[in-house]
Amino acid sequence: MSHTPTYKMKFKRRRELSTDYKKRLALLKSGKARLVVRKSNNSATVEAVIYRKEGDIVKASFASPSLRKIGWKGHGGNLPSAYLAGYACAKKALKQGVKEAVLDMGLISPVHGSIPFAALKGAIDAGLTVPADSTVFPAQDRCMGKHISEETVKNFEEVKSAIDKAFG
């Protein structure tokens, strides 16, 4: 007769499909900060996170809805807003002493030219060193919003210069 259960319950965050612990451990072994990119239908969030045994430390964070305060008039869940969120987060991270990072997309499927890679391109353009292949990035025209409208391109340039003034 058995005195213990035959089934081992998985961790709660794994059951909820929130965390891939195998992938997380591989990222933590690098010893570098993680550039965490999360997306939803209406926003993109980018964070520079450093692992500590007691708990992760968020060095810099920026979400695309915060772009409205800087002057962004477009939607918060598209490629240009993700690029700008990555750009602003990297500027803040550089001020905090984070010079290099590794991309952490979590459970987001890695589709070339998608929102997480637009945020990564913004972070790299801001001066953060992140290993990445240039084939995964969306085209510069799409990052600027040329596929949306000419007004978006103008607004993109204004907001990017405002980010440089505020965080650079």
C-alpha cells in the first residue's frame, strides 16, 4: 500500500501557464539583467530586471500607456508604441547602470517582426547591449508607424525626442 501520492503537482505558475521555469533558469544563469517584454492587446510593458536570490529587482520599467503623458496620440498596443516603450525603458536602465541585458519574452511566441522585437529594437537603438539577430526586427518604417499614417510618423519623432530630453 502506498503512503504517498503517485502524482506530483506542478508549480502554480506553471499550471496557470504564467512561467516556463526551464527557460527562466537558463536566462538567470547568464548573470545579466533581463529585458522583460510583455504585451497585451492595448499595451506593451518593458522592464530591466536583475535577479537576486531574495527576489528580482526592477531597475527600470516603462509601459506604453505612459507615452500619453509625453505626447503620444496613437494606440498603446501597436509596433511604434512598443518601440518607444523599449526605447524609454532602455534610457532609464542606462541611467541606473544597466549596460547589457538578455531578452525575456516569457510565453510570448517569437514571431519575427512582432511587438516584442520592436521593443527590443527600441532598447538597442537607445544604447542597451542585447544579443539579437537583425533578421528578427521589424522594418524601420513599421517601427516609425509609416504603415499607419504620416501623422503617426511625425508624432513618433516628437515623442522620441521628448524621451531623449526626459531620460537622456
